[in-house]
Amino acid sequence: MTSLLGGAAVGGALGAVYLGLLWMAVRSLPQDRRGMLTFVALGVARMALLIGALAAAAALGLRVEGIAAAVIGFVAARIAATRLVAGTEPGKPTWK
């Protein structure tokens, strides 16, 4: 049980970092050519973050349940961030 809560917490933290990088990337777009380079660089950073996390989980020998808990934490961070930014109400879809 503790490892599942830890996995969810790590997934939530990774989700927060990932979404923070995405937010920075989108905010850089209105700039000139430098904004596009920043957007691409932060996209590569986001991919490296997720691939590194999966590689670390595999290297540590995490069980499927722990990785699933991390994915649930990641999705929870995404839903929380979307509601925070969009101001949607609980019970309504966050993707509209």
C-alpha cells in the first residue's frame, strides 16, 4: 500500500514538472524565432523526463502496480492543472 501511494506521489510530481514545462513552452510561442526553438527544446525535455522516469522504474525493478499508480498520479496532476487553468467545475469534463 505504501509503495502505491509513493508511486502515485512520484507520478503526480512528474506530472507537475511535465505540465510546468509544457506551460513554459506554450508561453514562449508568441516570441519570434527564439520562441519556436524554446518550444522544441522544452518538448525534448518533456520526452526525456518521461523516458528517463520509465527507464528508472525499469532499472529499479518496479512492479506493474507501482508504475500504474504513478500513471494515475500523473493523470491526476493533469486533471488538477486543467481545472486550475480552465476553472472547470468538478463533475464536468476537463477536455472541453
